Amino acid sequence: KNQVEQSPQSLIILEGKNCTLQCNYTVSPFSNLRWYKQDTGRGPVSLTIMTFSENTKSNGRYTATLDADTKQSSLHITASQLSDSASYICVVSEYGGANNLFFGTGTRLTVIP
Amino acid sequence: EADIYQTPRYLVIGTGKKITLECSQTMGHDKMYWYQQDPGMELHLIHYSYGVNSTEKGDLSSESTVSRIRTEHFPLTLESARPSHTSQYLCASSERGLGEQYFGPGTRLTVT
């Protein structure tokens, strides 16, 4: 069973609207959580990284939140643009192993004019 | 933009051929990784390296092999390609510890 679950699987929104993507994880012990943006046919690009003690982190129109108690994270996109159309992947690192990264299957976001 | 490169970007090849996917990074990162990703699916780690002369198998079993003779170079080789190898292959690198992973653009491999 995947230790990182993302929802929704796909989402279509109008340009200019806001949206929120969810990530629930069971990875333990927890080290950090990253959100990546992956354009079609490209490699993922990091948006934010959050450690245990961080609740909110922003990167432009992207704001990530983390609740380490409930093991939930969200990525909020404000004033969406057509270029936001991509897959957004949640990646959770397990403490103690350099290769112990757990990837979610991603949320496919499509922004339409 | 991260300085990590993959070639070729796209490859269509017949069954039984030997292929090598190239990955190079200019950031001096010790750790490098190869992931396999099918459309709409999550990334699966197939190989990683802690540094020169270090190679380890990842979580997903793969018939490919890797080598790490130079810090900046981490090629992946398939001795005999099969249609089941059709996928996207992503290379990544990171600094020591749990540093952020930087991904290359990927190689889309199709084996006919």
C-alpha cells in the first residue's frame, strides 16, 4: 500500500480560480515533505519543502501547509494560470535513510481559460 | 534551473537491442538516482548511488544496470530491451543527507 495518498486524482479549474490539493501520508518516522510540479514529459521541479516544525510555507502563488500530527499536507494555488496545468506530486522522506522517499501518484491539474 | 541533463530525450528501439540512457549533473552532487515512471503513476526508484563506485538497487526490481565511474555521470544500461521496458526514466541528484533532489527532463523510452 502506498504510504502517500493524494487527492483528488485530477482537477479542472477555470483560470484565475484557487484550488487546494491534498496529501495524506503514513510514513514514519517523518523527516520532511516536498511538493513537486511535473509538466508533461518533464522531470519534477521542487515547489516547497517542509520539515516537522513548519506549518506553512509559500512560494509565490503556491502555499503548502503541514499538520504533522494528522499526517496531512495541502498545496493551495492562488489565482491559477494556464501554466499551472501539470501534475503535482507529494513526496515524503523517511527519517534515517537517504533513499527512503515515498512518492504520491500526483494530482493532475488542468487550468482552462 | 537545475544543471542535470539526460540524453536522449526520446528513444524508440526494437526488442533485443542494447541501450544506454545518459545522465549528467554539473552540481557536484554525491548522490544520484534513477526512477521509472509510467504515465499517470508514481515514480519508482530503480537505482541509486552514494558516490563514485557506489551503486545500489532501488525498491522496484529492474533488469537495467548502472555505473558510477565519475561523480557527474550516472548512465543506465539495458542489455536487451523488451516492450515491458517502455516507460519514462528520470534521473535525479542531490547533496549529502536529505538534500533536495533535482530531476532531469527524463528519457521517454519505447521498445517495439
